[in-house]
Amino acid sequence: MKKLITLILLCVCSTGAFSQISRAIKRMYFDKDTTRKSSFVILPVLSSAPETGLEVGGAGLLSFYTDTSKLNTRVSNVFGYASLTTKGQSRVSLTSSYWTPGNKYHLTAGVSYINFPFNFYGIGNNTLRINSDRIGQKRFRVHFIGEKKITNNLYAGITAGAWDYSFRDDDRTGIFYTDPRVEYRGGGPSAYIGPTIVFDNRNNNTYTTKGLVVNAYFQAIHGMFGNNDYKGGFFNIEYSQFFLLAPKWVLGFDIQEQSLTGSSSPFYLLPDIGSDELMRGYYNGRFRDRNMIAGQAELRYRLSKRIGFAGFVGGGEVFKSSFSTSELKPNYGGGIRYFFDVEKGLAVRVDYGVGQKVPNEKRLTGFYIGLGQSF
């Protein structure tokens, strides 16, 4: 009799716990929130990219408004992430984006650690798969950006941070050691600081349907502690604009340029192409050099409040000193979006990208699962 009562109690408790979990999942992924209250969602990480293989882990996103009475105040968030990949990589990070009431200040900060072996193909816009060299990489990084509204839609501020890279390659016959263009193979610690300026008149910073944003910054970089004597800088400028073509159709354009300055070129600071946001379909870091320029157009269709689709096309290249249109690499593809927070415009994004067909190699492709829009 006691065993029967115990079994019944366990069933009741389990049913109650399952019911609570079901309500929590329903609240995180399916309920529509029109109250502008804070929301928290737990996301399983299950993704694939050319540089990671299968990636599994977990992420948590806390999103909120610093002032619910002002409808123009943008969404702030805190995002935690941890994952492992089938290619022996791991990463953990905690980042935040904080908008004060009325968007008077925008503060961004983060800390991250990666143990991320990767395939190094060399330097330039025409590297070959046959030269792939597996490199061990570890990196710790902290960063901060603080920006103040100067006039309507115009922000200015500072960016600062530090990192410590370390690399290992047990094969001294590979391209990592034999290519003389590879500088600062040992990595080392560095710190940076510089100005940032942003023009942003988008109607929404999580799902934009009209407006534009131009973001530019320069990082003056200096090696630290005697194990890194690099002195130089990194410049980045990105322009994105969105057009509402019809109630459910949005067309977006995105162009980015990056340049490494200074007399030397640490290989790990060189701009590269390939990510889940720009030049989808390319192995991240397959092509790298002192300069990078890339652009894309994305057509977005919002089938319903929860479901959306997108198709994209673009191109880009890396180069040492001179840009050549004949060297542009194409990319195209499409994907689906699920909006788990309709009011804030937060979505999970699944994309498949197709890139260049290098002679004697398979066409470059990539499958991606990400949080938020690509740009």
C-alpha cells in the first residue's frame, strides 16, 4: 500500500513538473507578449558551419526595455552562450547590449573564451584546400563600447578591450610555418582603444523594415607584456539599409569594409570572409588578407507573425593593397526564421549558403543556425 501511495505521489509530482515545464516552454517560444515586459528564453545550440562541423550546446537570452513607457526605447539584452563541436572546439561567452531610456546611451560589453582549432589555408584571395593546415587556437577576450547620442540618430563614443591569443601547430612542414607572409605565429596579448561613430535611424534594431545604419570604428592596437610588440590598428565601416516593399516584404542591403593598418600583419588580425552573417557559404578564415570588402542583398518575407523566409545574394574578396572586381567571390542562398518573441522581433534563423567553385574542389557551402537577423 505504501509503495502504491509513493508511486501515485511520484506520478502527481512528475505531472506537475511536466506541466510547469510545458507552460515555461509555451511562454518562451509561443506566447505573444504585448506588455513590453522582460523575457527570457533558453535555446539549445544545434548548428553546423564549415569551420565547426556539428555544434551543440546551450544559450540563454534575456531581453528587456529600460523604459516601457517610451515606445522608441530599443530592446536591450544579455546573452550567454556555451558550446562544443565535433571538430574539437569549444567556446563560452557572455555579452550585453544596453539602451538607456530614450536611447540616449548605448553600452555594449562582453567577455569570451574559445578553444578553437581551425584549418589555416594561408593568406590571400586564392588559397587552396590542399594546403589546409590544422592549427590549435585559444583566445580570451574582453571588450566594451560606450556611445552617446549627439543628435537625432547620431552616436559617438569609444571602443576598448583586450585579448590574448595562443596558437600551436605540431606540423612544422605545413603552410603555417613555411609561408613567410604569416606573421606573429605565437599570438600574444594586446589591448586596444579607439573612436566609434554610428548613424542609426532604423525603426527597429531587432527586425528592421525601414531605415539605415552606418557603423564605423578604429582600434589602435598595442602588444603587451613583451611577448607581443605589434603596433597598428584595425578599421571597420559597415552600411546597412532597409526598404519596406510591401506589408510582408523587406529588402535589405549590407556592405562592409575592413582594413588592418601598420607596418606588420599579425595573421590572426587579418580581415577574412565567411560567417553566419556575411558571405554565408565560406569557411570562416578560408580567405584572409590586409583588406576585405563584401556586400549582400537579402529579401525577407514575413509569412506570419511567427514564420519568415529569406533569400540572399552577395559577393566579396580580400586583398593586400588593390581591389579587383575580377577577384570577387559570389555567394547566395536562403533560409527560414522562427520568431519566438513577436513583440521584440527576436527570431531563430536557419540558412544555407553557397559560395565559389574553386577548381578541383567541391563547391563551398555552409549550413547555419543563428539567433537574430544576419544584419
